[in-house]
Amino acid sequence: MADNRNNSGGGGRGRRDNNRGRNNRGDQHESDLKEKMVALNRVSKVTKGGRTFTFAAIVVVGDGKGKVGHGTGKSKDISEAIQKATDVARKSMIKVPLYKGTIPHEQLGKYGAGKVLLKPASEGTGVIAGGAMRSVLDICGVHNVLAKSQGSSNPHNVIKATIDALKKLRSPQTIAKQRGISMEKLFEG
């Protein structure tokens, strides 16, 4: 009877160790990700017992090689709000086609009242963008771009409009394949 319990106990520990190993590999992949807090807002709710303060955080996560995601989190504790936002951002990541450190073509993005215009730029230009847009483009790995926020300056709308514009981008290879022409002809005209 004692041998049977030891075997089942050892099997249970073995399974837990296997799960830990899987989690470590996942953490190692996620450790490549950079995160940047874009906005932290303190919200107060007036109740019968007085004021209750909560925090809302907006976080952008990316690997600097074309993957980016955003998320929001709310909690009574600042660090918990940031952690929730980071978890949401990691789950909502998208892949962005980059071409020589910039975006492949001009693109307009919209979300609510937020409008964003992104234009490719030559080497050495840098990220010409303001506020929340700069955070998204830096974390994504875009090194040269011209960007203009044309609508709302609300960070929620600006980030979502920027992500919308990045989602709509197509790589030069995809465009050449869709048109049925070579890459040289695509760039030379």
C-alpha cells in the first residue's frame, strides 16, 4: 500500500515538474518582449463611505521586430492594473510587416474619433510621432516613420487607430504576389 502511494506521489511531482518546464520555456519566449506604460489614470468613485480610488493603465507590448499588442487594466492597486494590462496586451499581439526599418507603404488608421496617418521615411529620419503613437511604433520596431494624429488625442483612441493602421499594412512580397509581378518591377514601376 505504501509503495502505491509513493508511486502516485512521484507521478504527481513528475507532472508538476513537466508543467514547470513548459512554463519556463514560455517565460523565456515572453522575456524577449518589451513593455511600455502609455498612460495611468486615477479614477475616483464617490460612495456613501467616501471616495474610492482605482487606477486604469494602458500598456503596449512588443518585441522590437514587428510584433506589437496593447491592453488596458483596472484595479485598486497600480502594479496590479499594470500587470492586468500587460497580460491583455500579450494576448492581443499582431505581426507587422516591416521593410528596411520602416513601414512598406502609407496607411490611414481609424478608431472612434481617432485618426492616424503613417508614412514610410528614409533611413536616418527617426520616429516622427507624438504621444501614444510613438510608444506603439517604438515597441513595434519601426525606426523611421512619419506619423500624424489627425483626430482625437485620447490615448485609447490613438493607440487603437495606430494598431488599426499597422494591421492594414501589407508586405512588399504580398503585394507583388497579388499583382503577379516581380519585386524589382514593384519597386521600379
